[in-house]
Amino acid sequence: MKDEIKRRPMMTHSILYSASDIQKRVAQLGRQIAADYPGAVLDLVIILKGAAFFGADLARAIPNECRLHFLRAKSYQGDQSQELSLELSKDMELKGRQVIIVEDMVDTGNTLKVLIPTLEQEEPESLKLCTLLQKHAVEGIQPDYLGFEAPDHWLIGYGFDLDQQYRNLPHIAIYKPPES
């Protein structure tokens, strides 16, 4: 007997950014990054899982040579606090390199508040942040490259999920729970 994937009831959602809107903006970001780094080899640190789609599309939109690194951030609930664990690639050598963190969304900034100082310890020549969406301004976190501002709603599609579902939608939508 095959394990069946637990599926949610059909949901409704309103599209916030269409697939076309996203691809146009990603292409613009790619051109902007290339203009800022003419001829440079770039190291893109893509934060999994949410930024996987954006990171892949962004890498293709940058005409420069790009080395891709993937990083997984995990949150653990402790007794009274939440700890963040970063799983970095063992072969990620960033010293003296042009590094761009590729994030899906700046919301609380908790991941970036740990990640940025961690990557700065690697002594890159430059370290910048490219995020597809920003929900809130976060003190000390200013994206160098920003796709779109986002409303304070649960978003799905283009890497954004709800319990690991809906990441593969080609657009970004505001999730609306099904009516009971």
C-alpha cells in the first residue's frame, strides 16, 4: 500500500505577484547585480528551502559566472527561546569573494541576524543581501537588492509554502483558508 500525501482541501487564493511579474523583476535584479559587479565571479548563498526557486531563476538572470552554495536554516524551540542552527556546506570557501545572500523574504530577520555575522567571519570581499520580498523593515537588515514589498499575510507559491505544500505554484499568492 502506498503512503498517500495528506492533501489540504481546495483552497482559494488571490494572486499578489503573477509569474510574469516575478520573472520580469528577477531579470531586473539580475541586470542590476551584473552592473554592480561587471565581470566578477559571484558566490550566491541560497537559503533553503524557500529561496530555491528564486535563487535558481536569479542565477540564470545574472550573466556573470556564479558559484551556488546552499544553506539550510533550522529553528529549534527551547524552553524559553528559539535557537537557530545553520547548516553550511563544508566546501563553501568565501574568503576574498563577492558574496550575495539570496533569501526569499525578510520578515522577522532572525535568520539573517545570525547568518550575516557568520558569513562575515569568512572574510568575503563583499557581502550583500538580495531578497525577493520584504514584509517588514528590520533594524540592522537592509536588502541591497529587493524584489517586492509584501503585505502582512501568509504567502504561498514560488517557494513559499504552507506545511510544505504550494511551493511549486508559479506565482505568489495570499493564502486564504478554505471555508468550512
